[in-house]
Amino acid sequence: SVPKGTFGLRVAAQCVPGLVEMNGDGKVAKKPRIEECLPRMNVEKYRSFQTWYQIPFDDKWPKRSWPEKRISKAPRWCTVDLRDGNQALINPMNHEKKLRLFLHLLKLGYKEIEVGFPAASQTDFDFIRYVIDEGLIPDDVWIQVLTQCREPLILRTIEGVKGAKNVVIHVYNSTSELQRRVVFKKDREDIKNLALESVRLVKKLVDERMKGTNVRLEYSPESFTGTELDFALDVCNGVVEVWEPTPEQQVILNLPGTVEMATPNVYADQIEWMCAHIAKRDSVCISVHPHNDRGTGIAAAELAMMAGADRVEGCLFGNGERTGNVCLVTLALNLFTQGIDPEVSYVELEETIKVAEHCTELKVPERYPWAGSLVYTAFSGSHQDAIKKGLEAIKTAQVWEVPYLPIDPQDIGRHYEAIIRVNSQSGKGGIAYILEQEYGIALPKECQAEFAQVVQKISDKTSKEISAQQIYDAFTQTYLDPQEPMALLDYELSNSSTAEEVVLKARVRAAGKEHQVNGQGNGPVSAFVAGLNNTVFLPQGMAVHLSDYHSEARSHCRNAEGSEAVASVRCQAVAKKDQMKTGKPRFGVGLHRNTNTAVLKAVISAINCLCAAGDAKLFA
């Protein structure tokens, strides 16, 4: 029979896999079930890019040589955050945000900044006029403005940049086979003529209306990656012929990966092919503008630089249409970690993150290269141990080499406190690192392993990250706080008559009773253990043996002054009758300004830990 009120649950369990199932006693229990595999993806509707796109070898490009090259210097950077990045935002930047980002880009050291599309937006036009009229553009900085190949737009663009000292006028039109066929329904000659007529107009208007301004032309065959190379070359050579650049006054040919269509090596081949074939190469700056549709924008940019690209356009943190533009932060810090000056500065990366997040209303993900909040954090035990040892070794080294940390976080304004964090995946090294860095407490390796088991139980129970404060609380609760079954009340030390041994007199409370302990040994700790055995343990058929003793000064750290001694001892319970070890040895830790007091407290701590473990019967 079905218990009352359960029929609907039975039906739900049958209809929804893994929802509920009835136990034999009528109670509801969750039961996971394996669902059927999803249907096969419809791969037949797609084709490989290289089935139709050819990059031919010839006498000018007999083989690809870029794989043998190395990047040895930074490219010319151009940030397009204020234009390309802005047009991709849900809420485009207002004047205040544009100005804040512009000023920050100057602070970072960028010398070419695309400031907007003045013919397309009154906000862009007014902003460009503001930075020009208010004298906010340094003399060594070039502002860049974008315009399509249409006369009214070009006229409005030139009006927008009047009075600026250095201007790049960026003209573009799409040249790809797909857009010619589907969007414009025009042939090659029509597309080429549009580009050349626009360049002629820009040249004429610059001569007429921009006297006293340094002007560079940038031309982009938009969707270059989908444009047949012979046609891209034909259009670009036509632009070079019309503009008549010189080695001193180069034209910028920007070859954008508007849509990432193949693996990065294909883009590198395209760039190297163009570099080998373009007319007047010494008068041409080859620029790249990779997008990140396939997730390889960084690789595409770096391989393009190896293939001969002189200049890279991109955005901070990869903002931009669809999956974004190539990330200028990542590219710059990639160079930095190879010992190459990126010629921009991210020594205050946190500020850059805050500015970008405010202006774009987009968050930098936790795992974002170099910038994410978790990229310098290790949870894995083996990683933590390696980092801890690496940070110790680097103190005497000249070159940065730390396992799992390819960059020194301090070089970009980060701090070491957040490098190691603890959860259920962590090990003794990470826990020990936090205790030492945050609280100045250095433990021997065996003690680290023992205490790690305490923290592991907490993390397994909570399934959450364990904070430094929680680790310290667990440490004090395990080693410092317990006063039962034994506590040290007071003690005094003196030398024996021969002055070769230490005499100790102490009062302890053990299992609720107070004892006067007298002991003698070669030091305070051996004298104390001898006295405890004679007075407290041997009468009950047990003894405590000391196997390890460490003492260090508490180091200076954020949460401690560093004036205490940190003593740790390991004790083993032994049966008097047969000297057999009882249970596992346990560590104890004592902290005190007086080293002798710290070590005696550590002995008491170890005894209490032996008793707490439950496998050593020290008291009847």
C-alpha cells in the first residue's frame, strides 16, 4: 500500500530522474540517476576554415619563418578601450567614465589611444573635443579616431579632432569574402574603390584643414582573417600608393582578426605573408587587432608579433565585441615575466582593475590571467608546500623563481598574504605558511602534519575555505587553551650542587589534584618530564618520554609583536611494566615571553593532547 500523501511523490520520482524515491519504510530519499547522453552535435553544418582558405608559398614567402623567431621587445601599443571596448558595453561609458579611463590609460603609459568614433556618437564627439580643448593630451601621445569610408563621416571626424597635436585617422571597410557576398553584394573592385576613394578624401581634407597637426593614416581591411590574401594585399597596396608614406611618416596597415576563424598559427602565417608581400614595407607599420572568438587571442597576437607585426591594438582585460579583443594587460605582463620591458606599467594592477570595472561595469573574473583575485592563490597542499619553500629560497636569489608563481605578486601591487589559502584540498605546508606569516608561529614539519589533520576535519565538515583566524583559533584550542587534565600552576629553577644539572620545582594540577613536582635534568624540559614521571605517572604504571624539542622566537607579523618564544615538544606515553609505547606520540606547543615557561607549557600541552586523543591512559 502507498502511505497517505505520497502518491504525487512517486509520480514525480518516475517523471524526473534523480528527484526522489520511496524507501521501504515509506520515507522520501534522494537517489541520483545517470541520465541518457545528449544527442550528437550537428558538425556537418560547419566546414574547416582551411578547406577553402589558402596561404600559398611563393618566391617572396618560400617558407614560414616565424616559428624560429623570438619576441625581444614590446610592440607599439594602441588601446581601443574608449571606442571598440565602449561600443561592446551594455551601458556605454558616459563622459565621466570616459575621462577617468582616458586619464588612467595615460598613467599606465599608453602613447596611442583610440578615443572614439566622433561621427557615430555625440558623446564621443564631445569627449574628444573636451580632451583637446582642455589640453589633456600630452605632447607625446597620439589620439586615434575611427571612421567608416563615407564622406560625411570623414568630414565630421576631421572636425572632431581639429586642434590636436598628434592624430591617427583610422579608416576601415570590410573586405571579407563572406561580407562581400552576403552583406554588401559587391565585387572586389567595388570594395577596393571604396577604400581608395576614402583614403584620397582623407588625404585631401588633411592637407586642407589640418595644417599644423601631425596626422597618421591607419587603414583596416575589416574581417581581414576572412579575406583572401591576394585581395587584402591588392587593397592595402592601393592604400599605400595613394597615401605615399615614407619610412619617417609611415602608414599603419591594421590587419584585424575581426573574427577569430582558425588556430593562431594560421593568423601568424597571414601576417608573415602580408609582411613579405606588402609594397614599401619600410614605410608601413603592420598592426594587428585580434579578437578572442576561439579563446586564443593572446596566442594569435604573440605569434603575429613573431611573424613581423609592429603594433598591437586591444583592450584592458579583453573587453570588446562578442568574446572581446585581445587583452593588453595579459600581453604586457607576459612580456614582463620573460624579462622584456612592456613599456607600460602595471605596478598598481589593483587600481587598474578598479578603474576598468567601474568604467565598463564588467567584473574581472577570479581566474583571469595575472589579474584575477585567485590567480596567486594556492589551495592544493603540494602547491602550497612548494610555494612556501620557494619563497624561502628566493630571499637570497637574484632572479625570480618560485614554483607555481611565474611573477612576483609584489611587482604588480599584490601581497603575499593571499597567496596561500586553506580548504579541504590543502595540506600542512599551506596551514604552516599561514600560521607563520599571519601569526609568527613556525612549527616543525611533524607538528605541521599533526595539526593539518585538525584543520582537515574542520574543512571537511564545513566544505568551505578556512580563514587564517579559524586556523589560529583551532591552533589555540588544540595546543594552548586546554588546561585539563593537567595544568602548570607555577615553577622555579635552580642549579644542582655540581652546577651540571638543572633542578626544577613546580606545582601542577593533574586530574583535579594538585601535585608538587621535583625533578632534575640537563635542562628545564628534561627536569620537568622527570619530575612529572616520578610524581604523577610512574605511580600509575605509566611514563612520558620526550622525543622532539624545538624552540624559536615568534617572528614579527601582522598579528603578533614577535617577542614570544614558540616551543614545541613531542611526547610518547609508555607503559612502565614492559616499556611498550601506548598510542601515538603527540606534539604540544607553548607560547610565552620566557623561553623556559614556553617549553614547560609545551610539555603540558603535549600531555593534554595525548589524553585528548584517547589512545593513551595516563590517568586512572
